[in-house]
Amino acid sequence: MKALRQAALASLLAVGRQTQAAPTCPDTLDTSAQIDDSATLYYAAVPSDPPEANNGIFCARLEVEHDGWVGLAFSPAGAMDGSTGVLGLDGAVKKYELFTYGVNEMPEAQQTLIDASIAQEGDLTIMSFTKLLVEEGEVAIAEGSNNLLHARGGDTVGYHGTSRFPFTVELEGLGAPAPATSGELQVGDEVCVTNFIMDIFCINQGFFIDDTDTMTLEKPEEHSFHCLLDVPQCQESGYVVLTDKNEETGMHCLGYRLDDTQAVLEAGFAAGQEGYCTGCTGDESAPEYGYRATVRGTVKELGDGSNGVTGTPVLEDITLLDESEECETPTVVEPVCMEPAPDASSDLKVGDEVCISNYVMDQYCIGLGHFLDNNDVMTLEHPEEHSFHCLLDVGLCKDSGYTVLGPKDDETGMHCIGYRLQETERVIEAGLAAGQKGYCTDCTGDDSKPTRGYMATIKGTVQSLGDGSDGLGGAPILENIEVLDASVQCETTTLPPQCTGDASTVPPPVGPPSKDCSVEICTEQLSDDLLLEYFINVPDGTDPEVCGDCSISIVLKYDGEAWVAIGFSEDGLMIGSEAVIGTPDDGKVLKYFLGGKTDSAVEPMPESQQTLEDPKIEVMDGRTVMEFTKMMKEPGEIQISTGDNMFIWAHGAGTDLTYHGITSKGSVELNLSSGASEAVAVPYMSAWLAHGIMAFLAWGVFTPFAVQSSLLRSLLPEGLWFKLHRGFNVMGFSLFICAFSVAVAYVTKEEGIHFDNNHERMGLAMFIMAFIQVFGGIARPHLPEPDSEDEKTSVRKGWEVGHRVMGVALLACGFWQMAEGIKLYSGKYSVSSSDENAVTIAYWVWIGVMAAIIVLGGGYFKYKAQAEADNEAPPADSATPDEGLVMAPASATKEEGGEKEEEIRA
């Protein structure tokens, strides 16, 4: 090998031998570049001698505080793809071709390095070599700024992870820099070309988002206008006009990047047939697929010489015309012809570099088939609706690990499973930065960040292949992952193996895999912040079906500091059940009998029945953890079987053992053999829904209408306002009585405690206030006769003020009460957070409209009435004593229903 290397070098330096010796490196390398805290490059560049000999050299010594392979690469544009690399490991230093996600060792004929070595000196790995400045087929080292890359890794040459560092070095005295690419094209040239328009995202991905079986540059005529113009990733990536196909590869080459995305979108919408993209306006003769156009523009900058999108020139001041508009002189540019994208991943191997952009999903929700916090949404169908809270806060989801999905299959409507991600902490760290603040506990993103659907670009190395199944086990595992913003595009997307087969192979949503809970720990997420772990202890000499002396070990974990309880029930209800309750203040874990819903009815069992083994409760890092082991069959107690069992659970808002509240409790049916579970329906759902509807009609519709009819009376025919005011109030009060009665009746049926929370106590207070308001209106002090000169009595004036104040207070209380009711109903019946939010938003929009009419309308008409009264009043010095008595006051009186009612302007 040494002889071959010397022979290759001799041939390259032969031109200069007749005149003088070849250039040599200086004795010391005095110029250095600090790459990062751990790596420094010492270097020198020696020009060719004579200049035409092309025998100039680059002398390098790379010192790195690292134990593993190290590398230095010369890059055309600062990217890995198309670079020439020098990598050292285990005493060998060789040249490599670098691609976007891989390297190839160069042939022996190109291994022309001189004095190449790598050695370990203390904590330093030192790699030295001398390389010719210009070599055929390699990146030239030239006068001026040169782009270099440094990377380092483990014991075998593989993915570097985040240990990749681009930097530049300035070289002088070497002569003219290497010529720019793109043939004779120059900045400022006018260009005209006719061909297909393609988004950069699909070019780099290698296939269409909505048709993963079609390679982008092979068949651009099949690219849908929807994918090209509607999909955000495609729009934001920018656009390229292609050139003709390369006959050898069967792929279109790249022509020019277009710097005006808006101009492309406007022309594309006009060109595409209506209905085939959101903004398309073309008639039936317009195309549905494959957007071809004639593009004219000015060269803004040349490409960087790489074999990718950035190797193409950029056009500015572009005009996109119909393809029928021919170029007078088509501009010929040296095309950039990319290699065909990998066919996908039937050929995927351990050690392959992978890049993919898609949704990140926890494996628990994939196995569950639906979101933990939204049972109505299937996981693989709508990952864009997955909350950051469920993804990043819930212990069961975090502990299950994460997977990046593949594209959605048009036939099944489901995303395929992509790659399992080994480094969970990296996913969580990136996810917290990507999610909008307030939508998960530690999310830090600003208002521009998403609240649902975590999409990211994942780069990594294949650690192991899947087991060939259609489920999670069939997905390859990636290690050394980088989790990047979704806007970071893959130069080439590696399609996962499970996304390359027929649609029938895409797995449908399934429930969690069946487990043997006597062999492995089973888990059940009781609520967002309460996790149950359990294990069946089967003694020797029996089996799970008989399980004569079996016990169950339980761990209950609550994300907070509070008392916690897990109970055993025959009907899913509290009363008559038994529970194990732990209180962290005193460290006690005891068995209780639940005789009722009052504190006094929750009683510890006698000492003889306190048979728990190893009970304990403690708070660790803000999390309450209760543990115990209980015999499954005990005399006089509810038996626990290895089959289906009814469990109830609860936790407090603090450490004192008091009422848990409506939302901090629940029940679940568990099969202790398989781990299968089913939420137990909470009874009386229709009754409480009717309670809420009646309350909304009373305080959200009829009562605001009653107030508005009074305030806006000048818009109504004379006398009508009072009839409406009285009618709306009667309807509202009647519905309120019904809603109140339903609440009292069903709290009694549920054997609950009356008026035990803020919502219930506010309802009672409003009920009393409403009775006072209604009957105070019926028994109101009357006005003086219309022809009387008497003034309103002080009692009447006091009643008017009190009536108004009480009305405003009731209305405000009603608005708060209804919002609180939505929360309580959602918690009681496990309404998804998305549905709860939708109802809450709609409610407050409606209330906002009602309140705006009351405040703005009432204020306007009060001002208008005052202005009219001021204009109608005669001057003080012209009025006679009698005139002042006969003028109609600003608030005129009307006779209504046999009773006098003053028009009181609010």
C-alpha cells in the first residue's frame, strides 16, 4: 500500500521534479483555528512551484480531546454532501467521499495523503497529514475562504451525532481561487427556461408527500397541485424550475432556484384546475397534476458547486408565464443532476444514516390506538391533534418511549410507523422547546409555536432493524439522534420499511398489548396525573386461575403532593366500597371502609383487618408515591380476582384527608390477568346535561334578553319592552328553578353532600337572590299617578337602585356559574380537553356578545336620551311655573297591565 501511495504521489508531482524538489511542509505549523473547546487545527498551505505544476500542498495537524475517530473535511458550501473528508481511526488515516448521510472510502488510487498518522497522546487524539491542494474529482483547496468540517465519533466510523463543527480558514498566496460553477453563467444574466416547477421539500425528500411511491425527479408530471401549492412544508421550502431528464438516471436535473415564492404561488393557482388545490382557479382545460411554466428572471447568485439544490443558481425578478410562451433563446445552464433517492428501506442496514420529517408520537398512545386525553381521536389518523401535555407530561407516555411516524397512506388514512427513537430525553428536551408555553408543564415556546401535533426533523443512525411485524416491534431503532425543528429539511428522506409495502400492511389502531400481570408489571393511567402500577404475586403450588393465596402489589403515583387512594368496589360507586388511603403528612397507609361521602363516613378498618404488607407513602421530587401489597381474598372484604375487577380511585388537592372534589375521582374496570381496562360509565349523565342546558338558557339567554329589552326599549314599539322584560324573566326564573331542582335531586341520588363545593354554594346563593329579585319586582312600590305632581317616594327610589344592583350581580354570578359548570361536567364525564375547550370558547363568545349589547347598547341609549332631554328643555328665564310642571319628563310613564311602570333608563 505504501508503494502504491508513493507511486501515485510521484506521478502527481512529476511536473516539478525537473526544476526543483516538490513543496514541503514547514517545520512548524504556526497558524491555527480553534474549532471548539475540544478541537484545534494547526495548518499551513504551500503554493505550487512552479505555479503550473499543480503540486501545492495543505499541511494539517488536528488535535482533539477525544478518544475515537476524528475527521476533517473540505466542503464546497459548508455541508457534508459533496465534501472530501480525511478520517482517522486505529492508526489509519484515509480519504473519504462524503454524502448527506454517509461516507465511502475512496479507491486506493486516490489515497494520496503524505505523512498521514493518528496517535493518542494523553487525552489528545492527534491526526496529521499532507494533502495536494487540487486533485481530480475532489474539493479544491484554494486562495481565500475555504469551508471545512470537523466531526468526531466512537470506536467505529459512524454517525457523529451533534459532534459536527463547520468552520472556515483563510488561505493566502496560492494564486487565483477555483472558478465558480454553472458553466459560463454570470450574476446579472437574463434567463429563460421552460420546465416543471417543483418544491424543494419534495425534491429533498425524494418522493411526493401525497404519493410516496413516486420519485420526485422521475415523474414531476404526476405531482399534484395540492401538494405543490397547499402543503405548508412545500410552500415554505421554496421552489425550483427543473431541466430535462438525465438519460442515464431517468431523473430530471435541477435548473434554477426561484427567490419569489409568492410569485410562484400566484401563477400556480391560476394555472391549476379549480378544485385540485385550495386556491386553484383554472377551468376544466387546466392541468390537475404537473405544473409546467416558462420562467424568466435574472441570476442573483451562482450555485455553490454541490450536487444538490444549493448547487443551482438563484433567479430574482422572476416572471412565470404559461408554458406555451416560448423562450426566444432558452438559457442553457450546466444542470445539477442528483442521484436517485434510495428506493426506501428494504435495503436499510444497521449503521445507515437516516433523516425523516414527520410527527413524533409516544409509543403508549400508538399501542392504545387513541389519545389518552381524547378517546375519540385515533392516534395514527390525526397525530396533528395530539396535545403536548399528553405527549410530554404524562408519565406513562414519557416512559413508553417515542417514535417518529412515516407518511399517511391515502387508502387507510393512517400514518405508518417510522422509527423508534432511543434517546427519550432528547425528544422531551426538543419537544418542550417546540411546544407553546402553557400547553405542557415545562413548554417554553412563544405564541408562534404549536399547541398540538409535534412535528420534527429526526436524524440518526440505525441501531437495529425491526422484527418484521407490522407493529411497533417492526420499526427500526435510531440512536445518536438529533431532534431538529420541522423547518430543517432532509436532503434525502429515508422512508421507513413499514411505509414501503401495500396499504394492507399498515397496522390498524390496536389496544395495548395483552400482558401477563403475574410475569410483568402492568400499568393503568387513571388520569393525566395519576398512574397505577400493579403485579400479581402467585405463590408456588397454585396458578393465576385458582390463585388461592395470591396477593397484589400496587404502586400509585400522583404528580403532586396530596393524599391518594385506590379502592375496590362491586358497582364502581364509592358508598359500600373499600379503599387503601395514604396520607403523606403522617406516612400512614391504611385500609378504610367507605360508608358515605362525608368525612365521618370514611372510617379506618379495625386493627385486625390492617393486613397490608410493606405499606409506605412518600413524596419524591413533587410526586406522591404510595406502595403496598394486599391479599386478594380476605374474610369480610371485597374479593379481588385475577379476572375483571371494579376499581375506584381518588386524590385530594392537599395532604389533609378531606373531600376530593368532582374531578379528582373515577372508576375503572381492570382485568388483572391481561391488563385490559375499560372506563366505567359515570351514571346520570343525561340528567346533568339537562341541568347544564337549562341553566344556560336561564342565565345565558333569557336573563340577558330581559335586561336588553329594558335597556333598548326605545327601539321597540311603545309598551312592548315591559312585556318582553317580564316574559323573559319568567322564563329564566322557571328554568332556573328546574335546573336547581335537578341538581338537588341527583346529588341526593348519588348520595353526595349538598352544597359542598363552590359551584353548589353559588347555586344556592343565586337561588335565594333570584327569589328576592322576582318577588321584589312583584311587590315593588308604585309610581305616582301620571297627572299627579307628587315625586317618587324614597322607598321607590331605593327599590330601583336595589333592583338594578341585584340584577347585575345575578347576571355576573350566572356567567361565572355556567363556566364552572362546564369544567365540572367535563371532569365528571371525562370529556376530552379539545371538546371542553371548544365548548368553553363558544360559551364565552356568546356571553361576550350578550355583555357587549348590554354595556354598549345601554350606554349609548342612556347618552342619547339625556341629549334629547337637554335639547327639549326651554330656557330657564322663559318658562312659566306651569310649563315646568306639564313637560314630559325624560323618563316618561306608561300604563301597563293595570300597573304604572316608569321607563327607567339604565
